Amino acid sequence: MMQELRGKSVTLYEGDLKRRELDNRDYLMKLKTPHLLRNFQLEAGRFSGRGMDASAMGGWEDPSCQLRGHFLGHWLSAAALHYEETGDLELKAKAEVIVNELELCQKDNGGEWACSIPEKYLYWIGKGKPVWAPQYTIHKLFMGLLDVYQYMDNEQALTVADHLADWFYRWSGEYTREEFDNILDVETGGMLEIWVQLYDITRNEKYKTLMERYYRGRLFDPLLEGRDVLTNMHANTTIPEILGCARAYEVTGEEKWLRITEMYWKCAVTDRGAFVTGGQTQGEIWTPMMKLKARLGDKNQEHCTVYNMIRLAEFLFRQTKDPKYMHYIEYNVRNGILAQTYWRGDARNGKPGYGLLTYFLPMKAGSKKDWAGEMDSFFCCHGTMVQANAAWNRHMYYQDGNTLFVTQYANSAADFIVDGRRVSLQLRQDYMNGSLQNSSENNAKQTINSTTSAYANKPDFRKYEITVDTKEPVRFTAAVRIPDWIMSAASVYVNGELAVNTEKSDEFVMIDREWKKDDKLVLIFPIGLRFVTLPDDDRMGAFRYGPEVLAGITEQERVLYLEDDDPTKELSADTERQWGDFRTFYKTENQDPGISFCKLNDVGYEPYQLYFKVKKRG
């Protein structure tokens, strides 16, 4: 069975990803424990609100908001994920203090209710009275508690969750099937997934009953029939429900759960298409199938949908071993998570050199990213931001028996066991730059070498080296993913000899042999520019270099007038080398005025355009 290598089994060395992890960890610690707990203590009568700290968390965490308290669950999940990778005892101690206070709040509420909002919100839904997604809010608390239990081995967190579930068992049993179906039409978040997890942990029959009650037939049954139930519907309402189905399949083995999940992917991705980034949605709703042109707006690609769809893709990869799901994750990581959170760059025109989070990723020409502050928003994407950046050593390596899958490419190491023998793989990118100098301070070692002149310009391929470390020879299969952005045949070398030359990116390259210490795999992936058109307009598209989308820096919409039928010939390298690094910057050749292009995840506060109409001159 396919298992992800995670936690301390994978060590991350990639500089930018480590930086984001540390920024995220610092932010988790910066948020004060009393502020995180405020709404829970108010609900339990453990804090009167008098003398409330004006610097406390605002936005959706303000005590006047009906979603107040949702962020604490995200915080707990992020702390648990970071601890799983690093063993950070300071974060663990802070999480333990929070869980202990939640248990005290639960006791003061009568022994079951431990939430930041009142029970009556749930009864309002049953009466049809409008209220803003209480089950979405409560799901976050459950999620955080179970992650703390799973990754921090905190039994107290499981106890709080189990007692809170008793309340839901009684409440949900008060309604007929039709009445509860009406309740399920109001956003439930990932409540189904919670009941599945709790059943998997406890094997208590009450959770099987809750799973049955939370079966949302009004969504799941039409999906099974192949109907389009998503066009113009809110996206992040349904994705967590499908993640619950995915988890239910893993725990119960019932095929209907897998079938629902597969049909959702077909409806949401395969039949619908996606933006060049890999993401979807405008104004939080799914676009029509293969009709994206009219949906290039200022509220595209909600961060929550990116995060949750990555989770769904990861589940489907484990079921199928199909690399298309890892292609999907690569695009959404590079042009979603990295483009929308923890940006760092140059401070220009009075703007800071950092950005915390942008709820949406606009695709309308001349738009800008709208960066949220550290204490003034706490909308839904604020929560998935801290989870997405908690541990960047995930989705990289998987093991199925004696086969080790290399699925994403970042400087890292993986430790695993084959036939009782410990094996380590070290993955490094060879940047082929020949120099370590990274600033105008000339303090790097300047050894004369052949690489600096051999690659005078930016190489047209990516090169990765995978080195095996084992005390004794061991036979296993190394399965390496060929990215679907390759420009020509990829090459795989074993100890300097060509083993595979392939243009296929729909299957893994499998190298089965007896591996010895210091055996080496070298992967050569040809890389270049592509012009990726819209599914409903083949004369309008965006530029992508390898997996990364390029943004043209411009305040107003521009049309590209071409000398050639190939739009990529309009772009040429611009400042391709600075000190020791090859960089990804381009400029137009024939536009007046010219347009500069950079990676979308390098854009900070500048106005930009992704999709360009192209016309032939004359």
C-alpha cells in the first residue's frame, strides 16, 4: 500500500521553502495565547471581555463575527504539522496550554460544548434562520484537536473532541433525514472527515452513525450520476465534504466513497479545466466547464481551494500512482501557495518587501495582489495559510513495498526501510552556476572552475542528482516522476550511463536494481517557455517557464503584436544572471512600450497581467 514519507523521514534543505517554514513558525509563536483563546473563554464565561486588548485578533476573529474562533483550529493543526517534522518543543508546549484551557472551557460549558460560538447557532440552522456557517467554524476546532492528538500524541485533545462529539450525536439525532439534509445544505466544512477520523481512532459506533447522518445525498448522488453539480456553486463548501469521502474510503474500504471522490475530480478538474496556474474559481465559485475567458477577474483562485484541492490530489495519487496528480500539485504549489503566502522581495515605491497572504490571486489585467495584515483579517485563507506552510517536506516521497517514488523536486533527503535495511536518498539540484556569490560582498569562495564558462547562459534544462546512501547493497525500485512541462525528451542516468530517454510524463520511470552506497541517479529535464492558451480562446494565453507562470508587469491591459506565429519568440531573457544565480526574467522584443516578465510567485505589490491576447502584425 502506498504510504507517504513525512515527518522526520524527510529532511528539507530547499532554501526558500525552509524560509517560509520558519516565517510561518515565527508567526504561530507571535500570536498570543490569550488572543487565540479569547472567543472560547468568552463563550464559557471564563473571560468577561472587560478591558479587552485592542491589539487582539480582528477580522473574522472579532467577537462580533459569527465565525469567531475558527482560526484556533488551523493554528493547532499547523503547530502539530510543524512539530511532526521538527520536534519543536516550544510550539508543542504552547499547543498543550491551549488544549488544557479548551478542556476547562468544556467543563464550564457542562462537559460537552467546547466551542467559540453558542449551541443555538446549530439550532438556528435547523429552524432555517440565517447564520454564517457554524459547522464550518466548529470543524476547525475538531481538526486542530485531532491533529494535535495524532502528531503530538496528546490524549487530552482526543478527550475534548470525543466529548464534543457527544453533543453532535444527540443534536443530529433530533431531525428527520429530510430535515437534516436541509441542515447539510448550510456549509459543514469537513465534519464528515472528522467523524471518519474519530471512528478510525476509537471504533465507537456513534461515529459510524454520524458518518451516515452526514452523507450529503443531495451532492453525492448527482455526482455518482455524472451530473455537473459545481458550475457557479461555491467551491470550498464542497471540497472538504469530498475529502471526507476520501477519508471514508481509506477507513471503511467501501467503493462508493472512492467513486464519489473520483467523480468530483472529474467534474471539478478533468471536465472543467483550469487556469494556467493550475488553480480555479472566480469569486469563490467554480467556473463553467472549459469557459474561463469571461472569468478572468480580481478574485480568482481562492487560497483555500488551492490548499484543499492539493489535499484531494494527494489522496488520488496514493490510490492510483498516476503522476498527473503530482503534476497538478506542482503547478498549484508554485503558482498558488508560493504566489499567495509569505512573499519576500525588494521594497520599492514605499511598499514593504514582504507580504503575508492574499485571499485571491487576481487574473484580470492590471490587478494587484491584496496582502492581508498579521492581525486584521483572519479570514478562511488565513487559516489554510498557516497549515500550507507548516511543513514543506510533504508530497515529495512515497513508498509502496520495495518501490520508492520521487514525486516533487526540492533539495531534500528521504530515509526509508527496504527489507529491514535503512536507505537514504539525497536529492540536490545542480544549478550549473559555478559560483556561490550571492551579493556584492565578494566573500564567497572564488575557485576557478569549468562550470562558469561551460554554461555561459542559463541552461535550457533542469538537472537533479539523487545519491543513494546504504550500509549494504539493497534491491529496490526508484520511481521518478517526469514533469509534464518538459520541452523534449528527459534523460535518466545511472552512475553516468544513460538508462532512460523518454518524452512520456504520464508514467513514472522505474529503475529497478541492486543499489550500493554512493550510486547516483542524474535527471535531465529540458525546460523552456510555453504559451498556454485558454480552453475557450486559442489566441489568448499566458506564459509559463517550466512549472512557473510568468506575470507581465503592467498597469493596464496589453495586447501582444507578434512578428511570428509562436508567442514565446516575443520574449527574450532579461538580466538572466546576477552574481551567482541564473534568474527567470524576460522582456518583450517588439512591444512599445516593452513589458517585463517575472515569475508570478516573485510578484509583490506591482500591477500585472497573466493572460495576453496575441495578434499577428500586419
